[in-house]
Amino acid sequence: MGESWASSEAIRKTMVGCRSRDTAPELALRSAVHRLGLRYRVAARPVASVRRTADLVFSRARVAVFLDGCYWHRCPDHYVPPSTNPGYWHTKIDGNAARDRDTDARLAGAGWAVVRVWEHEDSDEAAARVRSAVLARLTGYQQGGRPP
């Protein structure tokens, strides 16, 4: 096996153990959205040809929800640059932010609305934002509108 990207074995074990789905903030958001009566797909690609997975997908309304971690997506309020191996992490996190912007643009180009939620946001408030986005899209469709 080649050299590890991690600065230590302890860091490597921590990173390998990080969950990519079903995190506590994601479960709280899903629960809050469900309490509002909305149903969704979990960890799905909104557009099959775009290799990006949204945390919640509302297919009929064409709304994709991403719950972004403060560290991994460079939250303007909570991101703290790493002190260990900063070159690696700076490049990694810059790539995440660039991919987020690219994902938003690709999905918008395919007629989808994107809702981004930070992991530190109140789940009920975030769920209300999601509900508003979904209802706005569905209302437009019911009035004879087509997906943008």
C-alpha cells in the first residue's frame, strides 16, 4: 500500500470513520422536513447524467437539498483552517467549494432548484426553507408553468 494522505495514523482513522450520510445534522433535517409533510428521496442523484448526490431530492418539484458541513465546505461563520497538513486540506476544501458551485450551476442548467443548508443551522428553520422552495416550485407547475 502507498503512502497515506493523512498526517498520522490517528488522523487517517478519524477520516476513514467520517460518515458521508446519515449524520446527526442530516437526520435532524430529514426528520424536520418529514414533520412538515414532505416526502423525498435520500442520497440520490437529481440528474442521472450529473455525478453528484444530493442529501434530499424532491423529484416532482425538481428541488435538490445539500446539507454542507462547516469544515468541509468552508462555512463563512465556522470554518477554521487546519494547522496540520494545511497544503493538503486547503486544496481539498477549495475543491469541495468549487464542486459545490459547479453542482449548483449544472443542476440549475437542468431546471433544478438547489437549497444549501449548513450543518449548524436550526433544522426546523432549514426545513421551512426547504418546504418553501418545494411549494414554490410545485405551485408554479400547478398554475400551468413548466419547470424552469
